[in-house]
Amino acid sequence: MNQHLILSGGIFHEFDQTTSMLIDIAKGHGLSSRVCRHPDEAIKILAADDVKLFSINALRWEMTGTKYDPYRQDWRYCIDQAAIDTIRHFWENGGGIFGLHTASICFSNWPEWSEVLGGRWIWDQSFHPDKESLKMTPTETGKAFGLTDFSLNDELYSDLELARGTEVLMNGTNQSGSSQPLIWRRSSGVGRSVYDALGHDAESLAHPAHAETIKSLLGWILNG
């Protein structure tokens, strides 16, 4: 079976549950999943093993601000150049990357993370309202890919920075009429990546249409 490496863990989210659900979805593509709780451990595996897909379902970043004082010792992470080089080498040589929800916040001291993931969270710019009912609508590119409308309860990640060349597949609209790109894909040479800003909790991944969307997106990463 193809190896699926997952970086999981962080504050304020149901990472254990959502990672378990992601593993179940990935099984549909014949993937054998391995979970890491620390980025450094994941990077070592990515550099040494034959990984097919690297998923980030985690919240590991610089953690600036007094709000995060109680959590910083356990969860703060600043990516170094060796780790950056490993991720880039993996992706540029045909490795697939799937980012879920808080993956856009990870590696905040690496601005070029958006070139791999397709976009990223920008502090003092990006934000999200509380969890609410969202209407997910495919773009023309998303329709061509086979994605369809669905509604679910989740967070509307807003004002993220998208990299040039990123293809938005689905937009999410809340009850106030705000619409944001929430699912996108990116490719460069043989590297493929997908980001799904949904997935705040287990309820989101338990939604049948969302789970099926993730399955389809993983298929694109793995098989084109």
C-alpha cells in the first residue's frame, strides 16, 4: 500500500477525531496512514521513507501574542531551512500534499508555504466568524472536476492569501452573504497539492458530501 503520512495535533480543535476520519477516507485510495504528532518527526519520515501523500491536519506555528502563552511551550513551532527543503523536494519530485483547515496557519515563518499549499493564513488580515451554516458552491473549474453544491456547519476562513496559479474549486458563502474561496488545488511540474479550509471538527468530516469531496480531491493528487 502507498504510504500516507499525516501531521496531526494542536490546540482548540478535534484533531484526533478528524485525523481518524481522514484515515478512513484515504483507505478508499489504498493508502496506509501513519500519524506524527510533531513536525520534526514528520519531516524525518518525509526525507527517509517512500511517502506518497503528506497530509497536514495540525496547528503548529509561531504562536505570537499573549493569548497563546499557556500553549506555547507545548505547541509552538518555527520551521527551519532543512525542513523547508525537505518539503519542497518531496513536492517538486511528485509527492502529494493535502492541507486541511488549520494547515494554512502552519509554518507561519515560511512565507513561501503558500507556493506549495496554494495559499496561507495572514495574521492581522485573515480571520473567521464563528462556526455557522455554509453553502459550498463549485467554481467552473470545480464543476468540470465533478464537484457539486452542498451545505454544512463549519468556519468561513476569510481573506487568506492565494498564490499565483492556484485554482479555486469551491467557494463557501455564509448567512450574511460573505463568499470566500475554501477549497483549491495547485500544481507545479509533477507536484500536486490541495487545500480544504473546512474541517474544523468531526461534524464537518462526517458530512457525506464533504467526505466524498475530500476523497475526490485525494484522487486528483494521487492519480491526476
